[in-house]
Amino acid sequence: MELFTGGKPFIELTRDELLKIKNQEAFIPIIYSEIVVLLKNKYGNDYTLQRLRKMGHMLADGILKHWTPHKIRSVQDIIEETYQVFLYRGLKTKKVLDKIYVRDENCPVCYFNVSDSDIPFCIVISGLIERIINNLRKYNPKLPEISVDNISSRSMGKDLCIHAISFK
Amino acid sequence: MPKEKLGFFGKLLAKIGKHFYWWKARKMNGLLMALDMLECVRIIYEYHDNDLSAALQTFKELGRHAGEAVIYEFLDAGKRIFSKRLEDFPVILESAWYIFMGDHIAGAELLPAEGELPQRLVWRVEKCVFCGGLKQDDSIIVNRETMGYDKTRLTWGSTVCGVMETALQSILDYVELPYDIAVEETGCIMKGDPFSEYTAYFWPKQA
């Protein structure tokens, strides 16, 4: 952790303070993979996919209450800055014809022991990207309204995760 | 073969090794971690028709399953610092916690058996990221009553208890110490305590 308590042994953190703290990433994907199985077994694949996308939307809503990107100029800029701030790394985005593709070789939720699922675990990331961009349109109306589909997922045995962004 | 006792070099290895593993680990921002945790609980909360206590019980169970992955991913390397002495467990725990959470724990201590309580390991978390800002979030009401703490001893960190139970039990089995472990979050900010505190109870195995 990189936050100091100023001599106090324990502090109750606020969400703004959480922005300054680094944590090991693995805890979440390990728990998340258990949740996907639980949902799938009770409700089936269709509901699971829909609920995980909604989870991404809710994460985006939570994030944007406490953080906005410095540059709200383009979809690619926003995605790259979001990854840098929340996962401390860059990633590749590429515009091809009328879509933007986000290629993630180190997906934060497709835990590497899971490669035979019929659920793309990172649909939560598709939902997250979709909601972040669409919610930021209030700051920059020139941003397009988008929808995001997951077209490749490591949880389904692919080499990398790819999110395809379409403009509405 | 597990060591009988953790010597000076074993303790040094634990202190240096944890920084290496932390440096190597992929990191996530604390805000994303806390929100992820909240949304994971929310899914199970809905699954149990908005019964938070039932959700936390399931969450603890998921943590127990997840503990196996933790052992597999993080603690295999720790074999070098495992020993057959319970007195060495605070050192093992501090290293494992740091590797896994990137956080220091305050003075992990092995307490002697007293009354009906067995020997137990107690540690406090300096800055609990899981509940950060949760008191200001009214989308799920989390407190001593809604968690059903007085009946169930479940808290917001129950899943961490599940993970730790499996991880510590695996270590005990590996070093062939005859204990069954149970972990509880005995201090939780969401139930009104000023800090997060975990207790691992070492119950002697019944013959």
C-alpha cells in the first residue's frame, strides 16, 4: 500500500482515498470466477451474461462518482487512461473501418486457470467500457454513443480478450 | 520436508521474498477493488432475495473455494518458509498477507489457549480496502443488524475469512500439524469497530 496514515495506526478509508492505493489484482478474479459459476448454475447463460454486463455498468457508475479522465476527447483516449489509472498499465486500441477494437492480453477478470468456460468472463469489462463512455458524453457531447461486444475471451480459450466498440 | 522451526534465514527470506512477489504482482486500484467487491456481494445478495446475512454466508463459502486457487498461485513458493511450529505462523501470515494484498498487518500475534478458546492467531488490517466508503453508499445497507452478526458472526470481510481458512488449513496439513482452523473477522468497521481484525482459531483435531 502506498497511503500513509500520518501516525494513526488505523484509518477508515474513503473512496477518494482508495484511488491512491494499489492492491494485488488476483483477489477479485478468483472470487469473480466463483460468482460466474454460481450465476450460471442457477440462472443459465443468458441471464448470467446480462447480469455480468450490468455489473460492468454499475462499476462504471461507481467509478465516475469519484473520478473523471483528464482527457475526454476520444473513445480511445478515455479507455487508455482508464486502464492506466485503475490497472496501472497501457493496452492496445485500434480503429478498423467503423469499429474500435480493445485488445487486452492481461484481462483483469479472465483468470488464467479458467479457459474452458462458455461464458466470456470479461463481458463485465465490455459493460464497464460501454457505460463509462456513454456517461462521459455529458462532458463532451461530441463523444459518440457506443455499444460494446466481447468478441474474444481468454476464459473461452482464446489467446487474448477483445472488445469491439460500435457507434450507434 | 517442512522445517521444524523457522530460523533466522527463513525469517529473512520471508521479509525479502514478500517484497519481490508484491513487486511482481499485477496491481489494481483500491477503488476498483472495493467497488468490485461490492458488486460481487450485490449479485449474491440478489441471489438470496436481498438477505445480506445469507449472501455473506455464501460469500464465505466462495472464499473457501477460492482459497485453493490462492494456495496454488501464491503459497507454493512459500513452502520455503513453512514450519511445524505454530509460533512461526505470525511470520508466515504477515508474508502471505503482504504478497496477496500488498498491505501490512499490524502485529500478528499467537495467543495462548484460555478457557474454552484454543490457541489463536490475531491480526489487524491497517487500512481495510474492502469497506472503504461503504458507509456513504446506501445501495446496500451494511451494519451489524443487516449482516446478522450477533447470530452468524458474519461480516463484510467474510469472504477473506473463507480464503484464509482454506489457505491456512492447507499450510497446517502440509506441515502435518493436527489442527482444524476457523477464521472470523472479529473486528469490522461495518459492524462498528474502529478497525478490521481477523482471528484464526486452531482447534486440535479430534482423534
